[in-house]
Amino acid sequence: MIILKLGGSVITRKDAKKPTLNPVNLERIASEIAQAKVEKLVIIHGAGSFGHIDARKYEIGSEIKDEEELAWKKMGFALIQNTVKNLNHFICHFLLNHGIPAIAIPPSSFITSNNKRIKSANLAMVEKYLEMGLVPVLHGDVVPDENDDIQMAVISGDQLVNYLAARLKPERIILGSDVDGIYTCDPKGDSQAELLPVVKSLSDLEFLEGARTVDVTGGMAGKLKELLELAGEGIQSEIINADCEGVLMKALKGEKVNGTIITK
Amino acid sequence: MIILKLGGSVITRKDAKKPTLNPVNLERIASEIAQAKVEKLVIIHGAGSFGHIDARKYEIGSEIKDEEELAWKKMGFALIQNTVKNLNHFICHFLLNHGIPAIAIPPSSFITSNNKRIKSANLAMVEKYLEMGLVPVLHGDVVPDENDDIQMAVISGDQLVNYLAARLKPERIILGSDVDGIYTCDPKGDSQAELLPVVKSLSDLEFLEGARTVDVTGGMAGKLKELLELAGEGIQSEIINADCEGVLMKALKGEKVNGTIITK
């Protein structure tokens, strides 16, 4: 079984001011997934511009000061859920068009968190759909949080990768990003940037020039933290460039591609 | 707490050849729900033209003859899930626009059936969202079925009403239909039709002229069966006309409206 994460920056226009799909990438990516013919596959997608705009606006996950703010945040919670549901609908639409029997299992319908970390999540439906030969699709979403001070949290696609991988023990974890992998510094701003074929620790990265830049450009540090936690448990993952034609298909087939392996 | 069912014939163009919303009704209904200011509310909506067309085409719930049919049905299952998700997105959109914090909990993400009847469904998330003051929204959907001969089933909004009402014990159950209630015969075809203010048994109805007609026009017999099962457990429900301006709002507020009460 493979867990494939599709980054929000690949499937949406992440810097758009309103929810904006990247249909060209989605069409190509769905086609590459179909061609790779993976026997058992779980897809997790980010929310990109469909989730981040309102998640920031409503500050989901921050402390709630009074009843007024609580009522406001509840509406934000519901709005975000409906917007990421819409994104998920589009993604499944492209997958279905390429013959992939994609079944959404939105985290908001079965996950609760405690201080923004997944607390309980019954994976029986994910396992059931896998057993049926369908392709479960999860995504970054809002969930109820047990901490009364915040009551609601955003669960990122990367945290879902961490949680599911630790429990479902996939053979491989592939993270489709909009860059080739982890660089010594920001590859979009510095021509001296070098791709790191292997990363073993976040603390290693802190010594690297540009580590802060890496964080700003797409929350790579947050992603890395989730993946290094997994690596610590002996579960290896690979960051590859899903923005670049053919790379995802090759990676799914097990062929060698540029990228960064996160391991212990 | 009130459980409100919105029939597929009210929120969609049920006889359309492709999924077609009824935005005029949806806008009015969302406004009426908002004005009624119900403290605790669960909404269950039908699938209408967003679900029934493909459910019939792929014969979800019928016996699977061979591997080829199984593969075909799996695609149908996934397609239907994505289409009703789209309907749910639109419905939540209208509700949110009227300030109702609607949170979808799709049955396909937490329910399994056995021979087309709900077998297991953990209602913890429904209860959690109610406790948070949000409005859980469920809908007719496809679910995995334990019977190996069929493997997949369609769970109607009416079956969800039955299941949830029996467990959540709402004060009231209101079914918004496109007719005033249960008639002695088809009110759309026979001017002699009389509205039954109370129905206590399906066997009573079989003696009524037009009972078969009732069945054909919108599956009213199937709906009645679910409600009579509930009535047998001492849980009363009301069918009202949500197609008619103001009726739903009055019913939600507890004011007297035309309709049929299903009781024991």
C-alpha cells in the first residue's frame, strides 16, 4: 500500500486570494496516478487556497476569548469545512474521470484532536474501503478539539500522513510537492541551492543556510517535522516534485526520481 | 432537539435527467430555518436527482454477478458519493449564507450496512457537533454493505431519520416534503384526494384507494415504513409541505400547519 500526499500548492493556486483550483495539474496528476496502477492507494490532499485563507481569517486553533468570538469561529469552522469539501469534490472528479474509484473520508466526520494533534480517529472505514479496492481520499480539514480554550483545530494533510502511516504501515509514503525536495536554501531564490537526497533530522537542517527560508516557502519545516517523527518510528518517506510531468508516475511505479528521502 | 428531513424532491429537480438543484427552494428553506432559530437541529437531506440517477444506473444494492460487474459498481459507488457530496456542498452553502453553522457528516464516512439496513454507525460526531452548537447535516449516501452478494448499499435519508431518531431521541421529527402530507390517493392526479391528519399503520393504508399511486409518486410508502417503525417505538413524526412558503418555518417553531402526523 502507498500513501500519496498531494500538496495544496500543487493542486490549487496556493497564493490566490480566493479558492482557486489548478485544473491543469489535477488533470495530469490524475492521469499519472491512473497510469501507475497502484494496487492499494490512500490519497491525502492539502487544502491550499481552499482552506488556508479562511483558516487564517478565523484563526481556527487559537484561544477563544469570549462568546462572540466563539460564535464567529463556529461559522468559520463550518465555512472552511464546506470549502475544503468543494476542493475534495473537484479532486475526486478528476480522479474518477481517470477511472480511479476515489472515496472521500473527510477528517471532520471522524477525527477529534487534543491541542491540535489527532486524539482519536477510527480508521476502520479507511481499511474497509482499501479492502474493497477503492481509493480512500482524506484531506486537510477542521475538527473538534478537546482543549476547551480552542475547541476547534485545523488538521493538516501532513499530520494525517503521519497519523495514518504510523497505523496503516504502508510500504511507501510519497509526498508530491511543488519543488524537487528539501534544499540547502530556497531553490526559488538562490541559484546555489542544493537538493538534499536524504534528511535525517530537523536539527541538521537548522545548521543549513536558508533553513528559515525553507520554512516560509510552503511550510516545509512543519511538513518535515511530521515526516521526521515518522522516520523516528522507522517509517521512511519521500518528497518528490509533482509539479513536474512524469515524476509522480515514476515515483508511484518505484522508479528512481529526484527527491529527498526522510529517514532515520 | 429537532431532526429535520429535507426531501430530495424539494431541494433538487427530482425528475431532471441530470443532477439539478432547486436553488429557489433552497434559498427560501435556508431562510426559514434561520428565522425559526431552533436551538438544537440535525438536518438530513435526500439525494434527489444528484443520487437517484446513478444509483439506478449502477444498481447499487443489487446482487453482483461477476468481477467485471463488481469493478463497474465500485466506480458507480464512488461517482455517486462524489455527486451527493456536491449536492451537500450546495445545501451547506445556502445554510451558511443564512448564518446556520452547517457541518456535513457523510454516511459513507462512518456507516456500514447489512442487507441495506444500517448495521453500525457511531453517532459520537453528531453528538459532539450538537454539543458545540453546530448543525450536523447528513444525507442519503452510499455505504459498504456486509452482505458479500451486494457489497454496497444506498442508505436513504428516510432510513437515516429512523436510525438517528431512535438513538438521539429528538423532541420532534419534521419531514419537509413536496406535498402537504399523506393523502387517500395521489393529490397530483385526483381532486378527490383527502389529506390524512394522522397515519398509524401501513396496513391501514393498503385499504385506501391510491395506496399504490402514493408509492409511485416519490416513494412515500418507503418513507412511511421508516416512520411507522419509529412510531412503533413511541417516536412521533410529522410530514409537512416544505414546497409551500412559510410552512417549514411555522412547523419548526411549533406552530400548527397542515400535514400528517405518523404515530402509534
